[in-house]
Amino acid sequence: MKLWSCYDSDYIQGQFEELKSSVKEITLWQNFEDLREKYTGVLTQVSPDTCVLKLDEKYKNAYGRINVQVTLFFHCESEDILFKRDIFSISNGLISFKTPYEVKFRDKRISDRFSYKYQDFKNVSFSLESGDEVVTAILTDVSTAGISFVLDQKDRDLLSKDSIVTIKSLTDQEIPQGHKAQVIYTQPFMLSRESDSKLIHVGCSFTEGLDSITYKSIGSVIKKKQQKVKGLDTDGFNGLNPDELEKTISNIRSKNPQLAANISDKVEDIDRLRYLTTEMKRQFLLSVNHDLLATSLRLSSKELILDLLSEVTDSIREEFLEKLDRPKPASAINKAQDEISKFIKEKENSGELVLDPRSFVRYV
């Protein structure tokens, strides 16, 4: 059984609500030096902040053996849901704990998926089963099993669940014979929690195996993304992958929601540095304070750091990575992010920087 870690509080709460409404049995345990104490119970209360689990009556005489100073593990076997709590309270068979920010769920994916940001404007083109018209959309992820993309509101009626499309191209890769895929979901796509977007997110599963030509085309897109996500070839810290970033932000959010929101916004703003042309990158690195930049990038992606440092000299790269390797508290990172974001905007206003992925494509 393969598990994946989820840090989406809305999704976690939704899954916990289902466990509560369906009265799914949850096994919980504590590990001691010489034994493992196990119990069962069901969730009776779920909210964004607090959960309550009621232990089975058969453990009534054992309630006192649950030690609030020892980590408590929870597992719903029927759904393959796993999490733990270091801090909790128990009273009359009711265990109360803060809703976890990390929960492991059964991984239903059959192949690794590589994600793109909507703001990258990576295209996917496809034709509909009903005609020869070619539609262009924004790619959001790709794997050897399928893809997902975003359509504008005006195109929302083109596709519905089970529609068949023929994929013609992905980013810069043409698929000569086209490759058929079936729509498995359509749902609203929000650029942020506060957005009022009318975009539609479409997920597709390939309906046939990849032949050698198609595999080479799609595999090329995946390989390029895989290399970027991996980041620089170094033993030191060189940024976070998407899961690590999500986990870190969720951890900060559990203690300081506003700080987490500020950091997330600035991570997205600074990430636009990936769109620098080679000359702009050189000018930017010559003029920016490297200590401040390194601190601001402690919660940035491996992909951004790879893009910034891939064309500098070995000595500059090593010196910068030494600065980047120094851990910083979240508040200090956010303060540095504010300074770097301000610096970037000043450069944009003066015309020295143009951080637009579409103009980046034209320049290089």
C-alpha cells in the first residue's frame, strides 16, 4: 500500500466528516518500550480546529493507561487513512485533539505526476471527438497515465465527463499521431482561495497505451520537468519540492495563519524570477543583496533556485548555496521576502525586469 501526504485542510476536514458520518472504525495506539497499547473508536466531532474521538466502551477499564505525554497514532484501515497527534486530552473515553495539518491517504495514482503552475502558461492542444477543431488550454500536470488542463469559461461546454479528446501537443512537444484521452472530471479551478475565477479544471486519463513515438513525446515533457523539480546537483539545501513546501506552509499555518498566508503570497511573487532572461538574470544577481536573497529563498522551489543559479560561475553558486543552507525562522524569511519583493517591483517599474512567461518564451 502506497500512501501520500495531504496538507490541504479543507480536504482533510471533508474526509474526516465522511469518517464521522459513516461511523468508520479507527484504530489508535501508543508505542512503549516493551509493548504497543491498541484501542478502537469513532470520530464524533470534526471542525477546522478540533476533533473528538470516542473510544469503544470495551476499553473503559483501560482509559487510564493512555498517556498524554506519548504520541498517539490513528489509522482507519478500511480507508487507509493515517495520522498522529503529539498533543491531546482524554476525559471519560473522549479523546480531543487539534485537527492535524498532515494526514496520509491511500495513493490511487498509478504513475508519478508532474505539476505546472497556471501562471507558467504551458499549452496543451487537443481536438474533440465530434470534429477537427483544435482547442488550446493551459497544462497543469502530466504523467504517463494522463494529463490535466484549464479551460476558459467560454469553452466549458465543450467537454463533460467521459468525453473523448485527442491530444495533439504538450508544451513544445508535438504528438504526430495524436493520443486519445477520456475526461474523468471537470470542476471549477481557483487560482487562489479568494479568487472569483470562472476557469474550468479538466482531468483526463489516457485510454490507450503509449506507443514508442508518443511515449518519446510525452516522456520528453516529463523528463524536462523531472530534472527541474529535482533541482541542483548538490548535497546541501537547494530549495523545496512541492510536497515539502506544502508541508512547511501547513505547519506554519497551524501556529500562525497570517504569517503562513503572507509567506505563501511572497513565495508566488518571488517565483516569477523563473521568467528572467539570461541577461536580466545576470543584472539581477549583480544588483541584489545575496544574503537577503538567500534568506528569502529558504521556502522557494528547487526549480526556481536551479533557474537562478544554473548559469552562474561555480564559485558564485557555491558561495550562494552556503548562504542558502543556513536555516532561518519563518518570520525572518517573510521579512526578507518582503524586501526582495519590493526590490523586484522597483526593477519592474523601472523597466529593468520583465517577469512574464510569455515574453520569456519570445526572448529565448
